[in-house]
Amino acid sequence: MSVTLRGRRRRDGRLGARNHVLVLPSVVCANQTATLIGSEPGAVAVVHQHGCGQVGDDVAHTERAFLGSATNPNVGAVVVVSLGCETIQGRRLARLIERGGQRVAFVGIQQLGGTFKTVDHGRLAVGRLRAELEADGLVEAGLEELVLGIAADGATRAVRELAEAARIAGASVVLAVPEGARGDWEGAPVIGYGQAAAAGISVVEQAGEGTEQHLALAGAGAQVIVSLRGPGRAPQGFATGPVLAVAGDPGIYAALEDDFDLDGSSAGAEDVWRRVISVFNGEQTASEKRGARDFVLHRIARTM
Amino acid sequence: MASTLTRVLLLNERDNVAVAIRALRSGEEVEVRGRRLAVVDDIPFGHKLAVAEIGTGEGVIKYGELIGRATSPIGSGRHVHVHNVVSGRLPG
Amino acid sequence: MEQLTGYPRPDGRWGVRNHVLVLPLHSAASLAAERSAEGLAGAASVGHQWEGIEGDPDQERIASTLAGFAANPNCFATVLIGIRREDTAIAKAAVRRGGRIHLVAMADHRGTAGTVAAVRPLLERLLAEASLTQRRPMPISGLVLGLECGGSDALSGITANPALGVASDLLVAAGGTSILAETPELIGAEHLLAARAATPEVGRRVLEVITGFESAIRDLGVDVRGAQPTPGNQAGGLTTIEEKSLGAAKKGGDAPVAGVLGFAQPPERPGLQIMDTPGHDIEQMVGMVAGGANLAAFTTGRGTPTGSAITPVLKIATNTAIYRRLEGDIDLNAGAILDGEESLESMGRLIYRRLLEVAAGELTSSERRGNREFAISRTVSPMTAFSG
């Protein structure tokens, strides 16, 4: 088994396990336009239901989530698709992404004059950015460049063992668990939503529950996410990164075997850890194979 | 509703603001309630200008209804917007 | 005017479209729903992010939204994709609300690929059946019109909204139903609406719903100035929520308020209804469609291309500049009122006529583009809900 990573060296020095061009609507109203742009080869469009009618800390939190997904090292470039009148202003978001060291293009529906013109501009931008991505060369690196994200319902034994295995191998581990379910990591360093993972084991705050956690972990820079859900929970992925979905019980694994990667009742921490390395190096997870584009945001206030 | 010469709309006789239905430049004159009114600030399309003096704390009236209160004195012909009006219902 | 036509449903409601919808009951089923409908003419699908995690305090509201959406009369039939076959509550609720429902469980098909392989033949069969049903003469009372404004500017309350109000009054006078929603965008106009209530009880409910939303916002203790009015509203000249609301409420015309509906709740009688929804364009549209709206009219000042997977949405510009700029995205131009080409009355009649044509089968711009935005509306912040 090789423990060396192969990935894309980003301009900020981090290592990407994937090389996506993300098409990111700044508001739900731009979803369809983003989807049409995302049909261009080499692009991944996400859809979400946010960006408008939001208030208070929820606005900054959402902006951090978008920014975090856009600057994750698995993403080499971003096309921000804006409507124009939204709360999360697309132009400002594009500026923040650029300031975060990322390649970015901006297209706005109201600015450019409608869906079709915006789709044309967006597709051209994807092509241009795709070519620029080649500058991020494929390199080999050590395990200390791996940031492993673990999404979980609580601090179970499986989570503890995987986190320890990764830490001992030299990787950084960032955990997303619901508030109040941190267990053994009650005293671990806590990183704010959208902040980079600390060395060793850290916990990301306000990560939410379920698939929401994937976005929080991407924002902390995780290149590979392991989902260690409790019994009965359905497997999910993430739009711009690999998620290893480990079934919480043999029953749900048998029922949804095609969409899971591993059965937690038979796979131990070492098995999962080995898969993490091969997934980093290009092996596709079940969610990547089926083309899942899950992108779920943990909101901290209701919509206006 | 509007002749080609109309530049502002007064929506209700009780209103103390009118709506610019084309961009107005400072120094222009417009007609409101049959009288000439000097435009003091540049007023973007769709924005409001005061058609009467509005004192601090006084109600701003549009559609004949209260839409907020002045946070500073607003002279006739001045731009009326978020810099000098606050909502009475959902203030910041 | 030509006779209106539509599709009669077994429960007495009418559809103006004859879609076969694929609707996921869980976020993990969204991809299967999309893939199942892909490339099949007449099949519609939406995706969403709800996982139905145990203890979700909005469970009932969201389940009712999904059930109502599935049962909208514009659907000839709806295929619900869930995780387990035992999870039948939403499917049963959709049947009670008049839907023709098929439930497919992913757990019976080992995941996404097997589910798609099972759903596609079912869809093909339903689509073939749907294609055999003919439009029949339909009474105006079969129309349930959702009223919406989004990306508002200062012209919204002067041109498009009052013109749509004229159209809404014509529909109500002819025995139809109109739904006015966007509760936060009625704050400051509630006294005018309450004064038009058909009964004292309805008037009390109008005030209760609108001021209730207001106190919920106040309780958040946050600065809402960036959200209501939105940055785009402010750039367009709207200063306060009261100003936006007074303009927004004009969509409801002058008709008496016949009832007040909860989110996604179907109207019990015709006339002008007020539905308690957020101002968020998509959450509102989904709420009205889930409540049974088979037709929608959406005014816009800044321009927005959004639509619905199953209900035709007629877009109306408030000003000529945005209509020209976003022409492919907008159906009608109420800016003609300011240009002196139409009066409010004539524009209102024009909107009404176009709505009847759309109901009779003419496609709107958002239908042609395939816009099908969808969102789950919550009342409780998930953080408050889940942090225990």
C-alpha cells in the first residue's frame, strides 16, 4: 500500500485531490442558469436554496460556507453566477473568492441581460478556467498534506479510531459533529466555520447535522470526507469532493449497497483509512460514480 | 397614466414624496401639484424626492400611507432614501 | 373570449397542465428523481435538501409542503421517491389531498441506479396514459392563481402590481381564486387588508399572521435592513419594508379578503386568499403551488428568471428598460403604463387575458427555459432546533 499522495498543487501551496471547476450560484434564483453553465464539460454546478431573504449572522455564515466550498483545494476555479438583487451579493462573493487565492469568473443575469446571455458568458468562462487549471501541476506529497474530514452524528468508537489512525499517520483531521455531541473532543481545538483545519484533530463549529456537515468540512479544507452515520441513515455525497459513505448498520447497507462505499459493521478503521488514501489518489467513491452533487447548507436563522 | 413630459409621480394627494420616473439631475425643475419644484440632489430612476419639508421624526408618506420616519431634516427637492429615512416597523 | 380548457381531476379540481412529477422525499433521493425524469417529455422533477432527521421541528410543515406539491392538480400523477417503503406518511397525505401517487423506495432497489431503472418504465407508462387525456371545457372557478413579486423596485407598486391587482379582481369576480402571500412584504399594509376582510374572524387572522411574523423577526434581534428591502430593492428606490409592502399588497387588487391560509394550505373557498409565507421568492412559490395554485403571475422590477416545475408562471416587468434587457426571461411589460401606452385598467385586462391563454396551454418563458426552482421553507432555525 502506498501512503504517498498525488494531487494538484494549488497556487496557495495546498494539495487538491480533485480538479473541479465549480459553478456556484450566489442565490437560488440563479440555479437554473448555473445548471445550464455546468453542463459544459469539466464543470460541476451546484444548486441550493439560499442567498436571499436572509438576516443577521445567517448572512455571514452563508457567505462563509460559499467561500469555503469555493476555496477548497479540490476546486481549481470558480464561476459565480449572480442574479443581481440578492442578499448574498454575487459580485462581493466573487471578490472574496479571488482574495482567497482562487481563480474566479463572475457572471450576472441582471447585468448581462438574461439567462441565455449569462449562460453563453458562463460557458466561455468555464472553458478559459479549465485551460488555466493545467498550470496546477500533478505532484507527489506526504500524508501531512492530507486534511481528512469526518462527518458524524456523535463521537462513536468508529470516529475515534479513524481519527486516531489518520492523526498517527501525520494527517490533519477535522470533525463535524452536532453541537453537544463532541464527546471525547470536548477539549479539542475548535475552528470557526470557514477556517482552515488545525494540525492534529480539530472540531468545526456550527457544522449542523447530516449532509450539512460536508459543506462545513470542505470549508475547513478537507480533501476527502468520511461519512460515519448512525444506523438507518441514507448515504450522501458532496458536489466537489469525494465522500466515503460508511453504512451505520448492515440493514441499511444491504438496502442501499450501490450508494454506500463500506459497511461499518464489517469495515474497521484501518480499512477505511486505506480507502481514504486511494480515494485521495483518484479512486472514485460511490457518490462520485453516481454523480451526486449534494450541497447542503446549515442555516442559522429562518428565511425572511 | 403619464405624458412624455412627466418626470415625477405623486401617487396620493397626502404624500410628501414623489417618485422620479426618469433620472433627475440636481438643478432641474419638475412640476408637482401644479407648482414648480427645484430638484436639489440627483435622483435615480424610481427613487423618491421630498415635495415638502420633512422634519426629523416626521412621517414619510407615500401611497397616502406611512412608509417610515425622517432621521434628519429633509428639504423639498432632496433625495429621500435609506440615508435619511428609517422604517417604523423593522428598524435596524 | 374563447372557452377555457383544462384537465379535470377526480376530486373536482382542475389542472392547466398534465405533468407527471417525480418528487424526492429525502435529499438522498434527489439525484434519482432527476435522473428518472431526464429526457422524458412531460416528466418533471425537482430536487431538495431535506433529510427528515428525527426531531426536526418543521417536520409537519415540510411534509405538508411535499404532500401538497405532489397533489397539485397540474400533475396527472406523481412518483414519490423515498428511502424505505415503510415511510408512507407523506404519500398518504398526498393521496388525501387529491393526488394520484406512486411511491418507490430506494431501499428496494439497492440505491440510485436501481431506483432510476425501476422508475423510468413506470414514468413511461404514466406519460403514455397522460397523453391520452384530453383538455375539456373548464370553469374559471377551477383557476387558483398565485400572486408574487420578486426583485421589486419602486415601480412595482405603481405599474405591475396594481395592474396585476386589476387582473386578480377580474379573476375573483369570475369565481376564481387568487393567493396573496409573502407575509413580511405585507408588514405596513395589514390595516388595509384587514379592513377588506370578508368576516371579522378573517380580519383578526390577517393582523395575527402579519404582526406575528413581524415579532418573530424582531425576536431574532438582528438588523434586517440588508434583507428587507433587499440590496436590489434599495438600489431600485425602495427605502423601507412598509413602502415595499404597500406596493406588494397591490397585487391583491381591491377584492374582499376571503380567507387566511397557513403555508401550503389549500383554500377552502374561492376569492382572494392570504397565505402565510416568507418573502423568499422560491419558498413562497413552492408554498402556493403546494396549496394548489395551478397558475401564477410574478411581477419583477430588477428581473428574475425563476419558475416552477409544474405550475406555469407568467412574468411581468414593472418597467420597459428591464423588459427589453431581459426580454427572453419576461412575458409581459407593465412598463407600458408609464410609457403612456396602457392604462392600469387596460394593462390589467391584458394580464388577465394572457393568464387565461397560459391556462389554456400557451407556454410561459420560464416553462420554455425549464426553470424549476424548489426550496424547503422552515420556520425554525435548524441551529435552535437541533442544538438541544
